[in-house]
Amino acid sequence: MEKDGKSNLEEVVSIDLEKDTTPKIGENADTKEDITPKIGMEFDSEDEAYLYYNIYAGYVGFSIRRDWLNRSKTDKTTIISRKFCCFKAGYKKEVAYDGKKSRMELRCGCEAQMVISRQKNGKYRITLFEAKHNHEVVTPRSKHKLPSQRKISAAQAAEAELANRSGIRQKLVFEFMSKQAGGRENLGFTLKDISNHLQSKRMREMKEGEAFTLIHYFEMRKSENASFFYEIQLDVDDQITNIFWADPKMVVDYDLFGDVVCFDTTYRTNKNRRPLAPIIGVNHHRQTVVFGAALLYDETAETFSWLFRTLLKAMCGKKPVTIFTDQDPAMAKAIAEVLPESHHRLCRWHIYQNALKKLNRYFQSSNSFAAEFKSCMCDHEYEDDFFQAWESMLDKHGLQENSWLKFIFEVREKWAMVYGRNHFCANMTTTQLSESFNSRLRHYLKSTNNVLEFFSHFERLLEDLRHNELDSNYDMSQRLPVLRVEVLLLKNSRDVYTPKIFTFFQEEYKKSLDMVVNTCYDISPLFEYKVCMYGCTREHKVIFNSTDQTVVCSCNKFEFAGFLCSHALKVLDIQNIKLLPSRYILKRWTKQARVGCVLDSYGCIVKEDPKLDITNRYKDLCRNAVNIASKVAETEEASVFLAKKMVELNLDVERILKKKTDLPSNEIGMDPSHNEHVDVASVISAYKATGIKKKIGTSRVKGRPKSFIEKGSRKRKHACGETHVTSTTVNIPASLSVDYTQVTQWDTAIFSLCIGFSVLGSCWISALGRFLHWVAAGFLHWIAAACNVWAAVFLMQLHQLHSLNRLACVSDVESGNKYMCT
């Protein structure tokens, strides 16, 4: 039935502003109108009838569900009649108990229902209604828990999905949305509903399988920006083994700062323990930048070789000057094969830590060994001095035959500073950059992430890293580093270098003020100086060429770090050079490091964000629209005026866009030149993939790692668990044989009983120990281990005491008949 042109549903959702008291059952708390369904009411559709009954159920305090229906025999689709019932209608089907935990009873045979049938006019009329329930209804504060009353709107779902992509935990999202709605009872759904929604979304996204989802993601990124690069490797079964990708920003960063890279595979991404291999470096602010990343199947030399070749393919063949890795033979073999021109360096910190493990007693017994070992690693500038110091250390401590030192000496070119001074390393000596990056990864990635979630959260990490550079650029444009000394050289350098690099350079200049020139040899046009720190005996040789004003120091600071050392700056000052020569300013350390264009692997200019102009225009328009809307909303007249103008503007915009879509296809779009260089073979190979190859037998370590003490206690427990019975032959007189036999039988019975109680006690104590280990590993486990050992020792002592008692009974008896005691 309809009143004043309004349907029953419209009456329910309308709001009256009058105040009143607590509503009655079936009464709308807002309109104070009885919304109880009545026989004869009509609705436009079956869904509208369901919605009306559900709103009524919400006010009363129960949930509903759809029951039987009848369809038309002619078209098989039109619903002729339908029954809506209380969700407690009927009874649970009885099933045989299979040992599993059964759910609690929910249905209780409630008869509350509403039946509708289709009329000739196409509307649905209520033909049967039963309002009574045989169970208790819920209170208004609990109605949001009823199944039919719970629903996540499209806006709420979008908000939850956005928060999930941002790495916010579901509980925090639910609490935030509850605060917005004024309480959990006003939200309309529960925390479990959010979890189910996100899980369903993940299942929909992954329904085509991991391989298809991965390729689709890469192709989508490539369609957004043609400079996006990816490559996969398949095995003989067309299973994906290795994956490499680099977005346009990575390609640009590698071209500018890829002279030094760090490579590490210690981070494991998921439950399959697949290694993540990020290739990272530092930018002009000495901040971490990512040049590319790979998901590897294994860590063999063949896999690393494929990765390095793919990296060169993505980066137009540019090879790094220096690459830092850990001490992995497979990596070393691959680098020697694919990157022979690159200088392979090992992490100096890891070398020193290995020395502490292998040579621990020498570090503890000698006060000078640590300093001597560090000096061999860092201090020497000439190879002969390094050899002399190394041999002196070996002779002094008697380490000529130490196998680890022999091994490490064979690869001295990769860790000793004397061999690394001539190669640019961006002032780095360790792989701390990779370890710091892996530590960051743990805050973004989880082992339970699927493919899409992994890339989504990995992009969050990249966005945060890149935003750090944006912050540094802002600070660089607004603030200047403080000059410790007001000199022209520093003022000029401050305008050129980034603040971080200028800080290092200023420290070198400050040291130069305390430098002393001991000798000078003038062999025109060359000048050779012996420079040392005031009060120190160690000298550095600096050669200055007056013809081209070049300066070279034996410490090779410029070759290694990219800026001049204090010794060279001292000589320049003596030569009255007050401005830093341009040849000693590396562009990668300057404020203008990013000026210029970069080409991708197709030879096209890389656009980091082709839609950047669109994004900027969108932001400007949104800001203006918000400003206008905030003013107009104050009056109804202005709001109506703007609404009319918005309709007109919308029509005008549609006409402009229609004109653009009518243009030839080559006049719109981004850069058609990319289409000429598409690697068709790679695309075909990618779509041949049937899945992502899984490692067989790989699983995560269960429980906490066991210490060597705990492992030792387990071995002792197993060793003590075996009982050995020995046979001993003694001679006894015949006259005593019967009596001793009786004694022996009683003794054996008593001993067996003791053995039984002892074994039972040992098992009980062992079980107690395992229980304590399960409840609280650590100190309680020590108590459990001690109990196990005590039980085993008690058993052995009892057995030994029994043997001694039997031998004592016959020790002073003359030899006679032989009796076997067991």
C-alpha cells in the first residue's frame, strides 16, 4: 500500500525531527511510526520486500534469511512467491559425530515469517505474516551483530582496502571506522566482516593463479609506462623460477648512481623461503636507492649469472664500478663471469666478525692483535707495506699455518683497503646498506603475502625511500649548512655539494688546517710534498702538477670517496688555489645530480611518471573545487546556483573530450616509438608460464632455535634412555646355593620393582620437562633438562648399587658351584 505517493520503504527510511521516548516493538525509533509488516502491503520488487522486512527485523532485534521460492512455469525466472523467515527457523541437521569440534546450536524452530506473492500488476503483496518468536531478541546495542543487519558499504569497503594496501592492521582500521561512526554498534559490521571481505578480495584477485596474476601485474605496469622492465626465467616445465623487475625510477637512479651497488640475498620473502635480491646503492644525499629487485628460486652461480645479465639488459649494458656482496662463492663466480670489469668487494665488517670467531683466543690473549689485524685491513697505502705488516702479524702470533688466514689472504684484493683505494666505492666499505634495507623490509612484508600483496607493500617501501629524497631536496633548497670556517673554498663548495657531502668535505678541510708539510721536492712542473697531521709521524705523499693544476695523494681519497682529502687540500692552499677545481667535483655528489635525461633499454627517454602533468592538473582542480564548494555550501541559493552551473560545465567538458577522442590515434597517446621495440620473445615466454615453481621440502623453522646446550641435553637424554643388563659369573658353595637363590629372587624382584618405579618416574619427569619446555622455553627448559639427567643418573646408580650388593653377599664365601646372576 502507498500513502501520498510514497512507498512503504520510503516511509521507513524517512526521518522526522520530533523528539520522543523509547520506541515500542516494531516502531521506527526516528519517525515513531509502526513499521510492522501487515498483510496486504505491496512492494515493487522482491528485493524491496526483503529490505523492508530486514529493516523491521533490525528494530525488533532478530535476523532474517530467504527461504523457499516459486518461479513462473513460463519463463523460469520470474519469482511468483517467496518466503522470508527468522534465521532461527528450522533445526540443525543431525550428522554423525566424527571427532571434530561441533558448532553450537543456532536454530530453534522459530515460526516468525513473511510470505509475499506476485500480483497481476507486477507488484508483490504480503499474504502471510507471523510476528511471534520462540526465542529472545537482541537489544538495540547488539543488533549490528545480526547476520542480516551486517553489511559493508562500497565506501567502507574502499576505505578498508586502501588501509590494507597502506599496511594498516585490520583491527586498527575497524577501530578508526568505529570512531567515525560514533561507536561499533553504529558501524553496521564487525571486525570479522572486514577480514572476510579482504580475504574474498584476495581470492578474487588470485583466482587465475599466481603466474597469471604476476604477468598481468607486470603488463599493467608496462602499459602505464613503457620504460618499465621485467623478465622471468622458466624451467623445462614452463614453471617460473626467477623474476627480475625495475620500474622507470629505478632505471633513472641506476644511470645516475649505479657506479656502486650492494647485492644481498639474505632476506626470505614468503613461506617458500624464496630469496629476495634487491640491488641497491646511494644517491647524492647518501640515501638508499633501489636499482632493481629479483625473486630467485635458488642461490646458485647460474641463477646469479642470469640475474646480472638481466640487470645489464635493463640498464643499457652499464656495468657498476664496484659491487659489494657477502662472502658467497656462487656470487663471486657469477660476478667474475658476467661483470669482470667491476671491482668485487667483500664486506669489511663481516670479515672482521669472522676473524673474531675463527681467531677468538688470539683476540683475547693479545692486546695488540686486534689493532694489527685492523691495520692490515684499513691503514696501508702501498702493497709492500701490507705484505710486511701481514707477515709481521703472523710471525708475532704464530699463525703461519692458520687455514682461515691462508684462505682470507688469497682473496685479499676483495677486502684489504690497499687494493680498494684506486676504485670508486662512494666511501663505502661494508654491506651495511643492504642489511639496513633488509631491516626495513621486515616492517612492510609478511611471509603470508601473496604475489599482489608483496608488490603492493614493496611499492610502499619504495615510495617511502623516494619521499626521503624529496624531504632532503626541500631542506637543501631552504637551508644552508653552517660554515665552520669563513673561507672562499668552503663557500663555493657549499653551493655545489649536497649538504651531506658538504659535511664530509668540510671535515676534510678542517683537518687540513692541522696538516704540516715536512718536505717539498720541486721537479718542475711537478711538486712532491710530504704531508702529515701535526704530532703524527705517518706521512702521505702528495704530487701537484702546476701545468694543469692536478693533485694526487697517496691515500687516494678522491678516487675512493669522490672528494678531495685533507692532504690534497693543504697542498692546494699552499699553491694559492682558493676555488675547488671542477675536475674534483663529481656530479653524482652535487645538487645538479639529476639534471639531464636518461634512456631506457629501448633507446627512448625515460619518463618517471608519464601522467605527472595529469596528476598536477587534477590536484589544482580539486583544490579550487573544494574552495568553491566550501563557500557555496553556506547558503541554499548559492548551492542551487552552483549545481545548475555544474550540469552545464559537465556538458561542455563532455563536448571537449568527444572532440579529442575523434582525433587520429597517432595524435594522442604517449610515445608510439616504444611499440617499435617491444621484446616479443619475452612477452610470449612470459605468457607460457604455467605457475611459479615451488621449492620441494622447504618449510619454515618450527618453534624457537635451540641452543647447543639444549641440543646436547637431548642427546644425553637419548643416550641415558637405554638400559644395559650385564651377566656376571661368581662361584658359590653348594650348601648356600638354595638360600642365595631365594635371596637373589627376592633381590631381583625388589630390583625390578625399583627399576619399574624409576622408569615410571623418569618418564613422568621427562613428560613434565617437555611440558615445561612447551609452556616457557628458556630457564624452565633448563629445569626440565636437569630432571631428565637426574632420572637417568638415579637409574644408573641404583643398578650399580644392586650389583655391588649381590657381589658383597658372596665376596667372602669359598668357591663352590657356579651360579649365574643377571
